[in-house]
Amino acid sequence: MTDSTLVFRGQGRAGRRLVVNFGVYSGREATEAEIYRLAQSLLDELGSVEIVAERRYEVDPDVEATVHQVYVEVPQTAIGREERLISLVEDWAEDAIGERRNIVP
């Protein structure tokens, strides 16, 4: 992983996707409730949405890392509106990450 931004454009199976480096900033995976909240925030803009939450293991002889990422698949009908989508996804990520930081045991 070379890009340290919270949300960036990437390539998916069927085209473009927005990638959220969720675990890098939160230290955890996104919850199911948070994923559904993201979907709800994107429905007005997209009509339907495909979101993938993934745990990826990156291992070489010197380093082992677990990466938690969330992908929003960008449909062809949304090409050209990616800046708006990035803004919505960033707002969601910042809210989800910040919400759990405020919890006191």
C-alpha cells in the first residue's frame, strides 16, 4: 500500500472503485452497521451500490501486515461524479472513525 490518503480512486473488477483505507486510520475493521450507513448515504446519488469490506494480508520476509479496506464500486452511470462520491465516502469514514474514538471504557 503506497497511498496513505483516507479515500482514493482505484481499479475494480468491473471498472472504477473508491478505496477507503479504513483500518489504517481506525485500527479496526468497519462494522456491518457502518457499512449499511455508508450504503444509505450513497443511495440518493447512485440508486444502488456495491460495497466490499475486505481484510487483506500482506506478507514478505521482513514484514507482515493486515490491511482493512472498504471499496465502493463506481457504476458507469456515475463516472464524472466521483468527486461528489469521494466527498460522501470521506464524510462517512471520518464520522465512523471519530465515533469510536469518543467511546470511553
